Amino acid sequence: WNNLTVYGKVKVAADVDELTGIYNKRALKFRLSESVYGARQHGSRVSVFLFDIDHFKHYNDNNGHIAGDQALRVLAQLVQDSVRADDVFGRFGGEEFLLIMPNRSPAQALSAAANILQRIERYDFPFGKGQPMGKVTVSGGVATFPDDSQDAVDLLLSADNALYRAKQQGRNRVFRAETGLNPQPGPSSAVLDDSQA
């Protein structure tokens, strides 16, 4: 019984990011593979939102790594408090985070991502005013299986490409993955600015 209890604690610890208390990359990759497999079996969808903190190196360099770690913890809690019960959220590495959203259409996933962006932008992070944008912001990419990809690896790549475009287009925004030669009409990005705050 003691061995089983210890094993359970070790297994949980192995899935959790030590700094933020949310899932780590290893656990996220496993859960994403599971979600895509389940979506394929049931003819359903799974969306992902991959995002990172804008100018995080600037934040660390100006305020120190202790402040940077605290910002990561605060952001993780902010997002964790605003996701659905069946969503899976974790730290994908450094200042990068991944949200896995089962049974969400591209439009629903983009809307959820925009809400998270807005929540982060409006939060008064310590030292946020010293950031290049005058606040702590994030940029991200949204992708959906099977609309944008055929497997979990491709799904992450599609979201990562969309994240890169969001960075290139000015940050503090989320873009949807580009699909095929004829993307479906409808919203493909969400941008936050002071007029929406």
C-alpha cells in the first residue's frame, strides 16, 4: 500500500511543472496524443492554443529571474482559472504555454484564446508598465484537428506557425492556423488594443 501511494505521488510529480504547478511538456504531449486519438475515433475535434509571453527576456533582464518566475506563476494561475473543466493546460517550456481544448471548433477555440489574451492584458502584473508594450501581453496560435492537421505533431506545428505570424504582425494577438489553399471564411485572428481594454 505504501509503495502504491509513493508511486502515485511520483507519477503526479512527474506530470507537473515544478515552478507553476500546472502540467509539464511531457504530460502535455501525452494528453494531446490521447485527445487527438479520441477525436479521430469519435469523429470529433480537438483544438490547441499555443502561446508565449511577449518580450519575456526583457522582463527577466530588467526585473530579475525571481520576478520572471513569479510572472510565470501568476499567468499560469490566471489561465488555469479561466479554462473549462475538460481543458488541459500546461507549461510547454520557458515562457511558452499550451492549452488543449477537446470538442472545440476553430471559431470556439479562437474565441477562448482571445478571452485569455484579454485577461492577461488587463491583469496588473508587477513591473508590467516597464514592458515594451506598457504591460505584460502574450501572442499565440490556434489550430484544430482534423481541420488543420492529421496528427498531434502536425497540430502543434500548425499552432506554432500561427504563433510565429502573431509575433510578426505586432504581438498581443492570436492567429488561427492557415489551412490549405482556400482557408474557410470567417475570423482568423483576434487582436487586442487599448480601444478594447
